[in-house]
Amino acid sequence: MNKRKLQQAGHKLTQPRSAVLKALERTKRPLSAKEIHGKAPGVDLASIYRTLKLLSELGIAFEETVENESRYYLGESQHHHITCQGCGKTECVPCNHKLPAIKQFTNITHQLALSGTCRRCAQ
């Protein structure tokens, strides 16, 4: 699906792009560029950053900032994540925020950082 969106937008499925998509598809939590680099052997970090920028611009990947670090995830639309403070388990949280129109601003986005303690860690 994501590969098709990339190609429908007129972009080739290069080896770096394929490697980044695979790394993001195989995880349930947002990954930093450095984490993706560790999961994409043979792909230089600059190519990973360029690919993440392209995927974000196309609405294939979404970026969120966690502890001052950009992390990326795939999805049909932007959503949020909650992370356990004990074990680091991460789960998706749907986003139902409807932002009002704000004069003199376009392309408005938002971020929400959620953390808590999962059931396993709470026991």
C-alpha cells in the first residue's frame, strides 16, 4: 500500500526507500532516523533523512517529537502514541482533534505526548 502511494506520486521505489518502509512497517512504535539506520543495512543516514522527508511530505509517514527527537511512523492519518514509563511499551491512540481555522496560518499540525504505566508494569 505505502509503496503504491509512493509510486502513484511519481517516485521510484529505490533501495533506500524500500529499506526505510520495511523498517517502519516492522515496528509498532515510532522510530528515529538513527534507529531506522540500524535496521536498514547498507543505507546511509543522509538517504534515510531524505526518504523520511519525502514520505512525510506525501502523507505516508508522520513525524512526532519525543524527548526532543524526531520519530516517524506509518499510518493512514496522523495519530498519537502512549509509552509506558516502565518498560517502554508503545500503543497507538487515535487522534480526534479538530483544529479550528486560524487566520494567517496554513498547514497547521499538532503533537501530543502521552506516557503512563502499562498493566504489566503496574502489577
